[in-house]
Amino acid sequence: MTRAAIFPILIAGLLALVTAIVGGTITVLDEWYYSLEQPAWGPPDYMFGIIWTAIFAMIALAAFFAWRSAPSRRHAEILIGLFALNGFLNLLWSFLFFRMQRPDWAFYELIILWISILALILFCGRFSKLASALLLPYLIWVTIAGTLNYQIVQLNGPFG
């Protein structure tokens, strides 16, 4: 693999890693979090780290394959913008839920996050089926997380 081919995957991996690390620092499992009533079907806490690690790896690979397959500079720029927006929305959810202790606001923001993932899947699918497929577990997981978030709001609200 040439240096030119390695650079984009390193950048995608680094950006996914930075997003994951920042998200991890925002996510605080403290007394407030443990005082929340959780739905019985929710996964154990240790699973979240495992799942998010796998998802961020797939996001980085999807970004690489989509960027490499982008038919024009304009498509690549849109792609970068969509991934950047998605990363921001991912971090915003953690901030709203854990730092602001507002699962209700986080749920509404999660709907926008979900739409941004769907937009990524559809946009990437125009020129990279592999990138699109790599993003599907992310959409599925955020759907599950959204259901969990909604039930936490139902079991514990109102907030604020």
C-alpha cells in the first residue's frame, strides 16, 4: 500500500479515535447515572465500550472507503462534512445525557443523530456499497440506544 493510500485511512482512524476519546471523557457513570431506573432489557454497562469501539472502527473504515470511492472532489467534501456533523452530533448526545443530565433533550437530539447516520448511509451508498454497509451497525445501535434513552425518560422523567 502506498503512502498516499495509507494517509486517508490514518486520518479517518485518528478522527474516529479522537471522537471516541472525547465522547468517553464526556460520559460519566456517576451517582446520578446509577440512580436512574433502567429498562430490564438494557445491556450491561461493560458492553457499551465494546460496542462503541467496534462501531467507531467501522465508521473509520466506512469513511475511508467512501472517501476513496468519491467520484469528485465535491462529493468528498460533502462526505467530510457529513461525517464531521455526525461526529459532532454523537458527542452532543453524550454531553446532553451525561453532563447536562438531560436524557429528555438527549432523546430529541438522538433523532437528529439517527437522521445524520441515515444520510451518511444513503450518500455513501451512491458510490460505495461497502461504506454504506459498514454504517448499518451504527444505525442499528443508535436505534437500540434511542429506545433505551426513551425508556429511561419514561421511567425517570421529568428532568430539569
